[in-house]
Amino acid sequence: MEDDEVEVRIIGIHGTNGIGKTTIAKAVYDRLSSCFDSCSFLAEIGETAQNFGGIQFVQTKLISDILERDGDVASFNGGIKFFLDVFRNIKVLIVLDDVEELSHLHDLVGDQLDRFASGSRIIVTSENGGILQTYASRGLARTYEVNEMDNDRALELFHKHALGTHGSTSSFPEIEKRIIKATGRVPYVIEVISSFLRGKTIEDWRKIEDLIKQRREKWKDCREILKICYEALDEKQKQIFWDIAWFANGVDSRIASYMWSHRDLLASHHVLMPLAKIGGDNLLWMHKLLQRLSGTIAKEEFPERHGRLYMDYTDLKEIDRNEGMEEVEVLCFDFKNRCPHTFTETNFKSMPNIRFLKLDHASMTGNFANVFPKLRWLRWQGCPRDFEATEFNLTELVILDLSWSKVTQDWGGWELIKMEQLKVLNLTGCTDLLISPEFSSFPNLEILILERCSRLVHLRPSVGGLKNLLCLNLKSCTELNMLPAELGGLEALKELLIDETSVRDIPLVGI
């Protein structure tokens, strides 16, 4: 027992999706974190690892959390090795949430768990308990399976969300028992269906029960009961559901809300709940079960053009097919570890309805004057230093994300991209930016993010012309020591973030 207390150990928590693994891990983390030198909670590793440079991103966050300062993993091979000598002297508590592959576990904590000081604990949640067996067989891990709730706790959870009370009895006890049984007593599914029923009449409850009965024969898993909630949404709400599922999950809700013309809908409880939430950090969140459900619904509702409306393109040949491409509204290119691609205007001319476009680490060349008439959100992280397009009219664009790019103050896109309606400009991690761009080209800007532009030394006075600016984020601009006097004229400004900068004097602003 003494040995177990001093050695580094993995505590594995596994079970079906929605069963409460992350909730348990978070509760343990919150309770025990004060007993360790440093802590890190790394969420949704499986999903993050699928993105370009995903594991390096997670490694970087782990380094930053443990050392309590910005770190960077320059290459996959380098990884955390540079920090091993420091880590071995730190007793850590780490949560690795939603790990899908054994290789990801090795990349983050090593094969022998010898990267951290004795007494360190690593909590791993996974749908697949098998990935922990390699460690368990060598005595480096203990695993625990999370099973379905018992009837009493399931009933208590149901009452909490359906009635807003603990332990109260409902007016429809027999119906609720049958509904709880249909959920498989999976906590997340109980939470969704009970939240959906809250405030509804006995007739509504009976309709839900009837739907459950009608579908019992094709009941494959708990996603069917979630689908009932989806089908009850109106068309505007369904659009928001799709958008969150496919590209806005994990995004700051204040930014994502610009995507929809009716921005007030997003903050409405009846739109978001119970299929999505806004967390305390303002991030939109949708459970993996619902994201998987969205894929199932797409196959059923759009059988002949599956993937046309929303598709993560991994095969570049698809973009050259013209039939049905006018249906595409969301287009995401993810090159992962493959060579970036250069696109021309001809690649997109058959897709006039695109609203969201993800072109991370890609290049664009040619004339895009009338190619994207409906584009509202362009995510172009890692865009190259050279801007090769000759004209780029984005008349409806409201969100431009150029995070972690090579852009400078002289980047050609500042003049050649026409985006008068732009509301959000995200330049997070653009370390080649020494001087901010001129802001006169986007006078309607409301959110400007320059976080982690670690070499930024000068914010141009033209920022004072952004009369609608609500938020200016300069966090971790470590070389910035002065703000322009013109900033004091921004009467709309509500939030100025200057953590980890060298700024000492702040012009009087309207905050």
C-alpha cells in the first residue's frame, strides 16, 4: 500500500458515452487538486487529436498548465522530452479526458509513467477500457467501469431537470418510470429528455412516451431518444443545432452568435437546452452523443447528398465534382499531417451557398471577387505569409479567424480582402505580428483578439476608429508596454484584457 501511495499511477475510468465519466473525473480533480504541485485538465483529447497538429496542441497545454507559463512544442518528435528534467520534480494531477487511442496516451504521459514525480496521479477517461490494459498489466494503472444508474438515482436526476427539484414526486410517475427505463439509465440522456419535458403538459409527456413506444423496435441505442428532442425543434433551432454540431462546438458563444442573423436566439434557453449548453466560460458545448447523432440524421434526411450540406472533406477530388455542390453550406478542409493545398476560385464556383469555410494551413490563388456571396465565417488558421489572391470580396463576412498564422502588418490580405461587415477578428498566436494591422478596412469590428501575439510592440492609433468595439483582448502580448491614447475614445468598449503584458498606463476608456 505504501508503494502505491508514492508511485505514479493511472486511474482509468471507462464506460459508454454519456454515462458520466467526465463528470466523475472533474469531481475528483476539483476535490484533490490542492494536494498536488501542479494540475492539468485536458478535455476531449480524442476529438482534438484529429485536428492538424492536435497532439502537439495538447502537449503544449499540458506544459503550460504544469509549468504555469506559456510553453511550445515545436515538433512532434521533440514533444515533452525537453521538459522531462523539470517534470520529474513535480507531483502532478492530470486528467486526460476522452482518450480514444493508446498512442495518444503514450504521447502525453509516456510508456513507463516516469516523466513525473512520485505520488503523481493521471486520471484517464475512455469509452474503450482496453487501451488501459497495457498499463494495468504492468501494475501502472487501476481501472474502474462506470455502470448505469440505479433506479433511485435515475429518478432523482430526472426530477432535478424535469421539475427543478430534488426528491419531489411528479404528477406522472408511471410515465416517467417508463421514460427513464427507455434511456437505459444513462445520466446524460436522462438529463436531456427530462430538461426537454420541463414545463410541458401531461399531453406532451404522453406524446413523448408514444414516440418511444413507436420506435422501440428499431431502438439501437440511446441516441434515438435524443433524436426525439431534435425533431421537436423548429427550423431555425435545427439550423443552430447543425451549426453547433459541425463547427461551433467549443467556440466562445459570444463569437459564434454572429453567425446567425437572429443573435438573440442563441442565448435563449429553449433553443440551446437540452441539446447544447453555454458553460461558465461562455463556450458552446455539445455532447459527443449528439455530434454522432447529427451524422446519423444527415444520412437519413439527405440520403442522396449525404455530406453535401455539411462535410469534412478529406478527399480533394470531391471538390471538383459539380453535381449537387450548390447545397454545400459548411465546408471544412482538414489536411492533418498531409501537405497543405493551394486552392483557386474554380474550386468553389459551384458552391455559392457556403456560410462557413475552414481552410487551415492552405493557400489561395486567383480572383475570388464573386465566389463567396454568403460566407459569414472564414477560419483560416495557419494561413501563409504571402497572400496570392488578386481580389477577395467577402461582403457578408462577420468572423475572420487567422489564429496561429504567419501574417504581419504588411500581409496583402489586409487590403485585398473586402470585409466591411466584419465583427470579429481573431489573430491569436500570430507571433510574426510586430505592429497591428490598420483597422480602417473593418470599421464595424466589435471583437478584436490579439492574444499571445508575443512579439507585438505597437497597437496602431487607428484602433480608436473602431467605435463599435466591445472587446479588445491583448492577453499574453508580453512585449506590449503602451496603449495608444486613441483607445480612450472607445465609448462602446466593455472588456479590455491586458493580462501578462507590460502595459502600466491605461487611457480612460468607456468600460
